[in-house]
Amino acid sequence: MKKTKVAIAGSSGRMGRALLEGVLQSSDLVLHAALEDSASPHIGKDAGGLVGDACGVTITADVAGALCDTDVLIDFTRPEGTMRHLGVCKKLGVSMVVGTTGFSASQKTELNEAAQSVGIVLSSNMSVGVNVAFKILEMTSKILSHGYDIEIVEAHHRHKVDAPSGTALAMGEVIAKTLGRTLSECAIYGREGVTGERDASSIGFATVRGGDIMGDHTVLFAGIGERIEITHKASSRATFALGALRAARFLQANAVGMYDMQDVLGLR
């Protein structure tokens, strides 16, 4: 059986190490390359040493060299890094699994244009459980479309740099689309002082940052006399890594195009 050759961007980071461990333990995937920024102290070291034993793959900053003959790049870095990798992947015909969040509108357009020539799975959250939650939110929003106020609360570790989280925004997008609204027009990202009575059509967001919280998301549907809370809590980065590896396998069996985890999991 031919194994899928995987490259990992940001390989020495918290998510990168979880991905390394997942690939190295896989029977159908093989680590082909490990990327890091040129200033990283890990450049030139064996990637396997980050999670256990040496594996023979040296961490490098040479993106083009590393991606040569690679099947799939898994990228959980930052928008500027992902966009640099995107150009090389497009040129070399390398598929991408992108878990990076915080893209601008123009960057999203560039990603969609690149998906005309390479396969891309783009998702704010690769967790299988979170993507099942997206489907549940779609169903719940249809049923509770009137008489229920919607609030989204998310909590992450102190090192997370964007807020609200990409997952929280994706949850809001699912709900807004189901209700026939545009999230940019109905989202409330902060409240302070005398805010006035709540707009029934709004979707509120609250953000918590602290400690080592891996990622908690709760959507609250508050009605009269009752409330429904749909919650997902992540306790390990392994859940995101396993989802990303599932996405890598999906790309090996599918043509070029833009996909997300709903496609990967057959939830469309």
C-alpha cells in the first residue's frame, strides 16, 4: 500500500508536535518533511526528537525543497505563514490541510483561487466532535428560530492570539446562515455600559483567555422558561491532529477544490 507523504508546517509548536506524533504512529501516512521558521532553534534537528525517537526527517526552513514530492502539507500556523506556503503548494501541486485561523477577506479569496488547481481542506476546527456540533447547531437553529436569544461563549489558553476563536465564528456563521442572516450584520462582540435592550436578531459572543484551556465552546439558546446549551470541550490537541490526518486522507481520494471538515466527514 502506497503511503501518503505528509509535510507539517510549524512542526515544533504545540499543534505541530501533536501532528508529528499522529503521523509517526500512522500506518498509512509517512512524515516526508517538517517545516519551521528560519529563526527556530530546531532547524537542522531530527523532527522525531520533538516527540520521541529520531525518524530521519530533518526540520528545515526550505519550503520549496521540503515540499518537493510531498502529497499533503498540514498547516496550523498563522495567516502570513500559510499564505507563503500556499504559493509553493500551488506551484508544486501539493494539497493542503489548513487549520490556521484569522484570515482576512483577501486571503480567503486567494485560498479559494488556489483551490482551483490544488485540493484544500480549510477548517477553523479539525475536531470531529466540533464538526458534529456544527451539524447539531444547524438543526437546532431551524427549530429554535423564533423566541430564543443566541449567545456563543468560548475559552482558550492564554497564548491564543485571535478572538473570538475561529471555531466560535464558524458556529456563528452556521447559525446565521440557517436563520437567513449575515453574521457581520448581527454579531455583537462586546458589551459595556448601558447597552440598551437586547436585539432579538443578534448573536452575541463572549471570549475567555487563561491558563492552559485547550478549547471550550458553548452555544446558548435562551428562551422564556428554558435554555438549551450545546457544548464541546477539547482536552487534548490529539483530537485536532486526528481530524487533520483524516482530512489528509480525504484529499488523497478527492480532486482539486475547496473542502471543509463537513465534506471530510460526509455531513453535507
